Amino acid sequence: MQYLLLIISDPAAPTYVPEEDNIEEWVADLVARGASVVGNRLRPPSDATTVTVRDGKTILTDGPFTESKEWIAGFDVIEVDNLDDALEIAAAHPMARFGRVEVRPAWPFDE
């Protein structure tokens, strides 16, 4: 089953310590497990464009769709057997310590 890991900043989290950022090890473990589908960092919300279509007209708005102190800093799509495995992987991500990781199961169209 596929899961989306949303990597979220959190201003209330402990201060980021670069020496404790083990993202390279985390990615290597994910690849070794065969669980990595795709993942990447995201540019900040100030670089976002929100697209809305109303009455057949496309409306483009600079910035994110919500105002928030937290923002989605990256994502990973993983494929594992169950939610417990996905949660274990998410808990090992450095941003689980310095931010948050939201785990959301994919919902295939054929279900």
C-alpha cells in the first residue's frame, strides 16, 4: 500500500540542529527496504501558486491556499505492507523531531 508522508514545518518544535539531521541515512534505509517511490523538498509557500476554476474562468493566486505558520516543506511517497510500517518510517524521519510528519494512505481510484 502507498502512503504519502507530508513533511511539515512546526515553529513550536525543538530548534533544528544540523548535526542531528540524518536525512541521508533515512533515505538510504528507505531505498534499502524497497519502500521509496518518490520524495523531494518543496520550495517555500511564497513560491506557490494556487489555481482555482470558477464559472469556467481560471484564477491564479500567488502564495499558498491558506495562511499558516506551518507549511509543507517536502513529501515522500512510500510503499509498504501496512500502516505500522509507514508510521515506523515516518517516526525515523528527522522532521519528526524538528517538525511534523503527516502519514496519509493513498486512496486508489479503483477502490
